[in-house]
Amino acid sequence: MKLNDKSHQKHFKTIIVSFYCITLILSFTQGNTANAQRGTRRSMTQTEIQDGKFSLLIEEPVNGSIKVNPPIPDDGRVTAGTVITLTAIPDKDYALDSCYYFNAAGGMFGRMNIESMEPTFEIVIDQDKTIGASFIEEKALEGFKVIQNVVYAQPGVKKLKYDVFSPNGAQNLPCIVIIHGGGWSSNTEDIMRGLARELVRTGDYVVTSIDYRWIRDQDGDEKPNTMANLIEDVYGAIAHIQEHAKEYGANPTRIAVTGDSAGGHLSAAAINMVDMIGGEGFGIKEGIYQYKPTYIPKGKTVEQVRKEIASAIKAAAPSYGVFNSELLRNFAGDAPESALKAISPVDNIPNIKERAVPQFLTRGTNDPLIQHEPVQEYTDALKAAGQTVEYIQVEGASHAFFDWKPDALTKATFAQYGVPYAAKMKDFFNAVFYPEK
């Protein structure tokens, strides 16, 4: 096949996109099958339960212990509605990472942890659950403070929040905003705390990790959320962070964005499409696609917020993200082509003469969801617009290697791939914010 032949190029691209979509569908199918099996198991369990009780399991922690009150009966079955208080006690030289639980029914992508960074965690027993606590070395939390669960908006059922990681004595530092992944429909900002710790620990940046609405009705919202709504949440979080930057030791005019998987898409959208912030709505009027931030600081107009965010975002590091409209169609439903292009980072790259959007891209060579070709296509499009871009393929890594969860396997994966490539990401940001170094 001669790839310099346009018809062959189009055919090759179609093959790649088709392969990507098949892989993605198979992955979701396997996940949904697993969840269906969990749901069947849970339904059977509940059908068999005649005494209004659910199973409660404990994952034995490492480098610490937990206390459960009231104590779990020997048969592991707890009356529905019981409030269990889990208390985490770290061993010497260790600190609490999180208390957590997960439901036997699972989430969209299997096990999904609901976590708390407080040493006591109240859990309502409303289905079969597993509970536990995660501990890390105390020195891993030295040199910075963490502010948890800052609420920036509540456009639906769920309160939208972010966490702040500030170096001790931080003043006027650049701020990195992390956007988590999870198919736009699962996880919270907690899953990015490992990356936040790596980016904050040298004292050069304040780091925030944000949450957003889940797509469609995954949050329980009566009106389904669109991809545009999620982008509006990202801009709302950034506006709130800018408003309170001084409290965190950050400079509101020097911001970078990063995110993985769905967050890779959202971080690329955040830097590329900031000129589309406006108040006329997304697709309400024909041909008009604007993003109104979920949070607007009191006394400011949408136009003021647009200008402030546009001038503040200096760089992005979208990791193993989805960047083009063909692939986004699998998640955006029956949206018209014009709307798909309006949420597609590759279709909204500014020319370097208009605005610089330097980007650092990563992808694992063993990633079953994100193929090389679409990321290379996005890289080439950035270069064609005169933008600075660095694309690194991480040898041997699969998907989501920047995630952090309580289980040992995820922590080991992060140590192997997340830590060294967080350092490379930071080197890229340093070149933008600390060129003198």
C-alpha cells in the first residue's frame, strides 16, 4: 500500500478507525458482561436473602490496620441500612492513603472504589460490599499539604469538586490542573492523586485534581449530560481555581492542564477550544457551539472568564486520549457532525500565529484502547499548525498507567510507568514555566 496515495491513505485510516472501534467495543462488552455477571450474582444473592442482610467483606490492609464498628458478625452478613464506621490505623512510618469500599455489583468498568482520605469513614450497607484501607510511606506525603473536596459547582445531582496539592510555603506558583479519566462516566478526582503527588513534590507547582459530571445519566441526573457539559465543567473548575489561586499559593495566570484517557480528551479540549467559551449555548442555535463554564465568578461576565482562561493556559499534557470526531462518535451518541467536530480537539487546533498550545502526549505501546495512529494523527495536526508537541510511546505500558487505586497491582503499575513519565511530563512543563532552568 502506498500511503502517499490519498485514496490509500483514506482506506488505511478507515481500517485503523474500524480496528480501534472494534477493540473499544470489545473492551466495553467484556466490561459490561462482567458487570452483568456481577449484577446477576448480586440479584441472586438478594433473592436468596430472607433476613434483610448483605454480605460485607474486609480486604486485609498492608502497613496498617482497620477497626470496624459495629463489629461484623462471624457470618459476614450485616443488616441492610447499618452504618459501618471504618477507622484506619497506619503502622509506624506509614500514613493513610485512603479508606474505601466497593460494591459487589461493580461499576461500568468493573470495580470502582469509593474513597475517603479521612481516617474514619462511614459506610451505609445497602448492598454487598467490600471495605478496606490503603497505606503509603509517610515520607511520600512530606513537603506539601492537601485540601480535599473543594466544591466549585452543582449543576445536577452531584456536587462538583476538586482537591488541591500545595507545596509548603507556596507563593505565586504555576498551577497544574489534572482531569481524571474513566470513559467520561466513572471515577473521581481521587484516582489521580498519585500523579498529583509526583507533580507537586519538587515544590515547583500547585496541583489541582478536578471532578466533573458523568456523561448521559450516569450521575442520576434527569436530563442527560452531554460531552459539551463535561467540557463546561472543566472550564468552570478552572475559573474557580483562578478565583481562589492566591489561597492555594498559585498564580491564576499560569496554568497547565493534563488528564488521562477521557481526561486526555478533556485536557486537549480545554487548551484548544478555550476561544469557544461563550454564553450562547452549545448547538441551541444552528452553527453556534459555545461552552459556558459551569462556574462563573461573581461580578464577572462569560467574556471576562474566557479572556482570563485563554491567557492563563500555557501548556497541556493529554495522556492516551481520544482526539478526533470519528472516535468520539462512539461516546457522543447521535450528535450531528458539526457538534462532533466542536468537541474534537484535532478539529480545533489554533494556528501558532493565533495562540500557542504546546502539548506533551503519551501512550503505552500495549494500550488496547488507544491505538498509535490516532495519536500520531493528532501529533501531526499540531505540528501542521506550527504548535510545539512531544509524543512519547511508553514501552510495555497498557492503558491508565497514571491512575492510582488502593490495590497493589495499580500501585505497582504507577511505580513502574507513572512515576518516570510524570517526571518527563514535568520536564515538559518546566520548559514552558521555568525556561531558565
